[in-house]
Amino acid sequence: MSGPAIMSRTPAPGESSSCAHAQRPQVGLWLLLIVLPLAALVTGGATLLLRWNDDAALRAAAESALAAGGILAIVALHALSDCGAAGSAPAVTGRSADRT
């Protein structure tokens, strides 16, 4: 609710604008967006390596997930290969063929 009030204020004489933060690179944000997923990947990989031999349910779940991922990849490749092929459905243009 305070956004419009902040954006409508006039900047001080030495201040460039109220959006000065948008001109600086967001280094902290980019570090978080890169480091946190990598930390999750490393932690998950380490957990899998440590528990792989001892946990049969983990192996079964991983096998099911890999099979589902493989099927999804096959379906995606099939859908991509049919785009623009002869005999495929025409693209929707938003215009009706009945109109003149």
C-alpha cells in the first residue's frame, strides 16, 4: 500500500530517483538464485550416495522417477518432432475461415 506514496515523492537534490536500487546489479539475489539450488543438489546427491545401498525403498522410488522422466522425455520429443510436419493440425490463427 505504501508503493504509490513512495513512487510519487520527489527526490532530494542529491538523490537521483526513488528507484536508485534498480540501477545497481542485484549481486546478492543472483548469488542466492545460484547457490541455493546448487546446495540442494549437492545435499540431495550426498544423501543418495550415502543411503543408496541400505535403502531398498529409495532405489525403487528412484527407479520409478527415472522411468517417469524417461517417458516424459519421449513424449516431449515426440511432440516437438510433430510440430510443422505434413498432415499435422493447422496452427490456430484466431480468424475463422467462414468470415470474408
